[in-house]
Amino acid sequence: RQKETEAGVPTPFPSFLRPLVGGRLYVLGGYSKDGKSAMALQFLKSACESGHRVGFMSIEMTKDDLTDRLVATFGVPHNLIVDPAGQVWYSGNRNGMIGKLDPVTGKITRYPMPDARVRDPHTLVFDQQGNIWFTAQQSNAVGHLDVRSGAIRLVFTGAGTRPYGIVINSKGDPWF
């Protein structure tokens, strides 16, 4: 058990709330629609980013509602595209990943960018093979996700180029 004098798990509100101490159950209460889940998920995010394991339970939200909230909080989705199998792909703008949501099971698969400098993938499009092309405007990059292997290739386009939109022509060439 962690002692009170140890640093604990940092919170996203250091001037408001001291670090959480491990081995305890914390309950966040309030009225419905007061933002309890949003605040709790920020605590979870801080704990996860610090390498801690966490659990979350809500008596107000269904599993589907909680999944939606998690995607919205941590995924920062920029755009959505749906493949022929009905899988929903989204760009995790500001957190450096592309996500895939199985709407039947609720399972989310994350595809992190292979370079930490690329934090803003967006503008997803499919090519003729069903793979995904995207741009990363702030990172000055264009990328390709092989949906079968999960491999992501990045090409940096040069400082200040800020590629935003992308289309694939009939020959399979990306234009941005």
C-alpha cells in the first residue's frame, strides 16, 4: 500500500487536487449531467499516461455510452470513413493514431503513428485495395495505413507545406 507521503498518481488538476494515492477506491459523485464521467476520464487518462492500471465503472452510462465517451475523450476523432465490412475508421487527431471501431462488438483497435512527431492524422480516404491514406497537416506529412498488416508509412512533405486534403485518382496515386 502506498503511503500518504509518496507522490501518488498525478491528476490533471494539480492546483486543485493532490495526487491520488494507490490502493484506494475513489468515488466521484454529483448530479446527472454534471460532468462526472468527463472528469473521471481525465483522471484515468493522467493515471494511464503515468503507467498506472485503472478501472472505471459507471451506474449511469451503458457500455456503449461509455465507449462513445472514451473515443470522444481519447480518440479526438477528426473524420470517419466506413469500409465495405461496416468497420468505422477514424483519425485520432491530436493523439497520433488511427482507430477502427467494430460497431457490432464495440471493439476499438488503435494504430499509433510510428513517429511521435505525427500527432494529427486526418482526412482519411480508402484506395482501391482498401488501404487508408491520410494527411497530417501540422506535422507536414502524408501517410498510408496497410489495413491488413497495420503498418503505417509516413512521408514528410517539408516544413510549412501543411498538407490537408487527399484524394486517390483512378490509377491509385494519392494527390494532396
